[in-house]
Amino acid sequence: MIKDVVLKTLSEQVNAEYYSAYFYLSMSAYADRAGFKGAAKWLFVQAQEETAHGTHIYQHILERGAAPAFAAISVPPVAFKSIQDVFEKVLQHEQHVTERINHIASVAMQENDHATYQFILWYVNEQIEEEATVDGILSKIRLIGDNLSILYSLDAELGTREFSDPFATTT
């Protein structure tokens, strides 16, 4: 059986993952309206990934014999200044998610919950990749500045991203 403090932190993360999906959908809508169809697709795929994360953590809780506690999902921001502003907010958000994931790992270690600790290590490593990817995109946007033709090329590159469920199983 999973300890209450571990269940609480995991349940909070399920909620946080679904908030993240809303957050990315909001940014995707902004990018789409601003004419950045590639960035819109990239952000939409990110929303799909966050939904998969929330479901994966939810399933871990169930497998441990517990049920998650759900809470209301906050409304994400809908106004952004620019595509650079969007990706700056993405990086800040992913850094916040990293803090949350690290907290879960710490709680699992403190509670000697080896199963949850092993489980959450995937997310610890995933966050390294998430931050590096977004930092790279943001670095390119900053480097490009006001050069619209190069920004158009970056947008096209972002649009090549496809969703791949990291937890899909083959049967």
C-alpha cells in the first residue's frame, strides 16, 4: 500500500500534468492565431505528452492500490506577447515541473517507497530532456531576432514534431 504522503504528492502531480496540457493547448492556440502553425503543432504535441504523463502517474497510483485525489484545474494564461514570450514561459514552466518531480523523488526516498522512486526516475530523466529541448528552441528564437524568413524556417521545423506515446505497449 502506498503511504498517504506519497499518494498526496503523486495526486498533485496528476493534476499538475493535466494543467500542463491545458497550458500548452492555450499556447498552441495563441501560436496558431499568430500564424506560427509549426509552433502551434509543437505545443499541441506537448499537450498530448502531458496528458500521457498524467494518465501514466494515475495508473501507477491505481497499481499501488490507491486512488488519486483530484482537484480543480486552474485556468492557464491565454495572452502572450510573442512567440519568444511563449517559449520563455515554456522554459519557466518546465523548470517548475522539474522541481515538482524532484520533490516526488525526495518524498519517495524519505518514505522508503522504492517502487515510486523507481517509477519517478523516468520523469527525472525526461525533465532533463524537456528543459534542454526548450532551451535550444528559445536560444534559436533569440538568435533569429526579427529575421522573419529564418523565423519562418524555425516554425516549419517545429511543425515536424509528431506525438509518440512514451508509454504505449505493443501487444
